[in-house]
Amino acid sequence: MPKKNCNPTASSGIDFNEISRQEALLKTGALQNAIFNSPHFSYIATDSKGVIQIFNVGAERMLGYTAIEVMNKITPADISDPEEVVARAAALSLELDTPITPGFEALVFKASRGIEDIYELTYIRKDGSRFPAVVSVTALRDKKNAIIGYLLIGTDNTARKLAEEALLKAGALQKAIFDSANFSSIATDAKGVIQIFNVGAERMLGYAASDVMNKITPADISDPEEVVARAAALSLELDTPITPGFEALVFKASRGIEDIYELTYIRKDGSRFPAVVSVTALRDEKNAIIGYLLIGTDNSARKLAEEARERMIQIEKLSSLGTMVGGVAHEINNPLMGVINYVEYARDKAVDAKSIEVLNNALHEIDRIRIIVQHMLVFVRADSDQRAMCDVHDSVKRTVDLLEGEFRKNALQLQVDLPVDLPQVKCSAGSLQQVLVNLLLNARDAIAGQTEQHITISGQHQNGEIILSVCDNGPGIGDDIRKKIFDPFFTTKPIGKGTGLGLAVSRQLLEEVGGSLSYNATQISGACFQLFLKAA
């Protein structure tokens, strides 16, 4: 909920002083100037027939044309992929059950009917090269609600004012920007208190404008840890102390430096999403700062695409690595069995205690090699039987019984907290037990040496999925190594104490049966791994 009330009269009803201040911001033209001078978004405005009237610097940079080359000459359809324009016309004709002509009409048909529209389209640069763009289209209307043109906002954040005074004076261009639901436009006063919170901001953040205007700053809806980190980074970069809070978000803009950054916004319901935010100072005619404009876009799609790409790269690496590991493991496994037999034979024939001790030690080390080879073979050919099912309670009990001596030896306290009605899961009992053994032994190593050593196995059933958690009260896993923990052969343990395959094998075992394994980074302390398995 909003935390800060900077308007002492807000609780008494409408504050006409604040309304006047907001109107003053608009009338000075500072807001329009900031929008069109921002280099991080492109703006193309047309007349009612689609002929380009405004083509800002952002559009020039994106498309390679100068404004003079396109203004009063072509429509946005002339710089768009013709096949995609035809396809869009056909799709809209089918969707809206009305014939739509391929061309500019196809790009603005929804907007002309009062429907806010955003779509992906391939733009063609002057040199013939192409690039994908996300375009938001809004109809520009005069005071009588007649369409006098269209505004196309691109996701490129570069912009500079190339405006036609007639459109600006009519207020249509400004209104279209602030009515757009696809970009958040937040304007503040000089102290950072929100004065304008557009439809896009309401949609993205879940607040109504009345919830935040004259009450909070954009810092109050931003991830506090990221704001602190940004302040520290800027203080170091600019060699000047910067206070964590709103100052950290607008410091560069206040110094005349155009600024764009990534930041996590926090919605009213507490959920979060990554945003790309462009910040520009609003200035009056005397160049004094009277506020700030923050234009944001939801960056979730790009983040998900990046994560998917990273996952695909990881899968390709694992596949290549699996081929190599499989060959090595098979080459080692057969002669290793022979070595074990020879050493056991020699031990059984030995008569003096010293020889028996040496041979037992040798068998212990050879057994470690055997375990590594087994891990490698599991890593190559994980259990992919999609039909296998097992009882969670039974698998957990068998695993705990198996490690009971190990826990007792280390004075380790293990608590199992599972609902009694957990259904079976789609996974073989052997695979689930191996994963649990790997996680429990890792937890044992993580809490070794602590006065009190606790491990908890808990579970829940939700949405057709069983979630098992294995948590310890150790130091946890730092951000610097968290991204590497599932990499094959990565380990933080001393040489000879770990293979670096336990977590990689565990994750692969679960993924082979449609499950997954992840590290729960929301834990306040300790480490917590979560197993996601489909209920049978």
C-alpha cells in the first residue's frame, strides 16, 4: 500500500491546488518536450489518411530515414513488411468480420474503432535491412472526438521533439500518449511525488491513479534492494554520494544525462515484474526542473526469452557433455570392476593387519571412483520411463532409513513434515531416492561444524503437482555461485570431497519424467531445494 502522504489536504477530498499544479505541468509544455526529447521511444504521427506528419529522432535512428524524406510523403505501411501487412489485413478481416484493405488501414483499423492496439511488425530500413518492432497505435482525436490522425509508438526509447504545433495545441497527441495502455507514463513533481499515473501504469502496476497521486514516489513501487544497489553503483560511477530512494532513480536525469535502466516494479498485490524505464527531467521555460517523466515497458517477455535461450544453450551443452561422459564412463566401468575384484581377492588372502588395512583403504578409494562412474552413467541415461510411479512417503522413509547412521554420527536433526494424503508421483522410486540422497548429503556437508544442524523435508500438493522441499539451516548459497550449481562438475567442495555431478544428475532425473528441481532463492536463511513432480 502507498506509504507516503505528501499532500496534507488529500484526506479532505479534492485538492484543487494539486489539480492546478498538474495542469501547470501540462500547460508549460514540459511534459510534451520530455516525451519527444527522450531518445528511448520512437513516435510517428500521421494525419487521418495515414500520411506521416511527425517523424522523431527515434524513428530516424530506427529506420535510417530523415524526417524530411517521409513527412507528407508516405504512410507507415510503406516502411513495413508488405507480406505482414497483407497477413494482418486478412487476420483482422476474419477476426472482426469485415473486409479490411491491406495497407495503412490494416495498421490502424482497431485504433480507428476505439480499440487500443499493440502488435509486432517488421520494419524495413532505408538501406533495405529489416528489424522487428513492437508498435502501439492510438487514434488522435480533436475536441469533437473526430479522428485527426494516428500515433504509432515504438519500443525504441530514443525520441526528440519533431511535432506539428496544430496537433499539440489540439492536445490530441498528448492525450493519446497518456491514454495508451501499453506504456506506463509516470510524471512527478520536483520532489518525486507522483502527479500523473496513466492507464498503462495502472494496468502494469495494479494501482488506480488515485491510489498513488500526491502520495508516493516511484521509488515506493520499486524493488528496495535494487534501488539501494543503484544508488551505490551511481555513487561509485559518478564519484558523489547518492541517497537510496527516488534520488537514485532520477539522479542522471537531474544532471541532464538521458537515462534508461532495468528495474523491478512491485505491483499493488505484491507481485513483481522487470521493467525498462526511461527517465527525463521536466523543465519550465527557465530550464528549472519542475518534475520528472518515467516511461516504462514491461520487460517480462524479453526476460523469459533470455532464460529460455540460456536453458536451450545449457541443454545443448549437457547433450554434448553427455556423449563424452558416456564414453569415458563405459571405458572406466569394466576395468574398474576387475580392479575391485583383484583388490578384494588380495585382501581376503592377506594375513597381516597392516596389509588388510592398506587394501581396505584402497577399496574405499576405488569405491569412490565407482560412485563417480555411476553418477556419470546416470547423467548420460537418466530414467526416462514416463509410466513409472512411486509413493512419496515410502521413498522418503527409505531414504531416511538409509542415511540414519550418517545423521546420527553427525548429530544431525532431521524433520519430515509431509501431508498424509500425498498421492503417488510420476517418477521411479530409485530416481526419487537418488535425488533425495544427493540433496540430503549436500545439506549435511553445508551445515557441518555448526552447533545445531537441522534439515527439514516438507511437501505440499497443489495444481496436480507435488512439491517437496529439502531445507537446511546452513549459510545458504550466494548469488555469485547460484547460477552455476546445476552445471555438471561444478562444486564448492574441496578436492576429493565432491564430484560436482550430484545436482546436475538430480535435475536431469526429474526432468526426464516431466518434473524439475530448483533452488528456492526466497529463503531468508539456509539453503532450500524444491522438487516439482507430477501427481500420478
